[in-house]
Amino acid sequence: MAHQSINFPTPKLIHNIKETVALNYEEVSSGIVSYRIKRHSRKPRTVEIPSRNISNSEWQTILSFFTSVRNGLDSFMWVSPFNGETYKVIFTSDLSSSVTAMNSSNTPTIRNIDSIVLREVA
């Protein structure tokens, strides 16, 4: 996996972004439930950008970006809207969308993107 020093083009007006951070412990099972701290591990961050309607031009920008990072194989930079920090992330799946509206010449104008999930990498 290579890294490209480019930022993800976050679509405008995104609401309900879900950001989760994994817990820094593991469950140890020996009849009694107990937990062990993972001392030398990072807490990986996952970000889900929910499905929503976007303009066709925004979709083309995201699709072009996805292609430029070798269809999601390369890592890239993402700026969190929660704290303004920059994280190195990868796509966890392919991108997909469906056409919601077309103009009179049957060209897509609005698309509904499926959720986009990004995972932080080291």
C-alpha cells in the first residue's frame, strides 16, 4: 500500500458523520469476564460518511479522487470536521451511487451516494 499526500474532497453539507475510535483493551475469557489493556497499540479511527444526495459534479470529483488513489488501495489524508486534525486513511470498500434526478437531456444531475467508510492507518 502506497501513500498519496492528497486530501479527500469532502462533499459539501455533510450531516451525521459517524466517527468511532476502537477501545484500547481486549476481552480476556477464562470463565470470568475481564479486560486487558493493549499497551502497544493505537486506537484505530473509523469514519462513516452517510448516504445522501449530492450533485453529479461532486460525485465526479469523488470518483476521480477514488481512481487517483488506485481505486482505494492507497492511503490519503482526511481532515476531521470534528477536531480539524488530519488523519491518514483508506477506503474500506468500493464507491457506489444511484441516480436520483436527471435533466431534460437524460444527464444525471443529482446522485445518492451510498455511505463512504474510511479507516485510519498507521
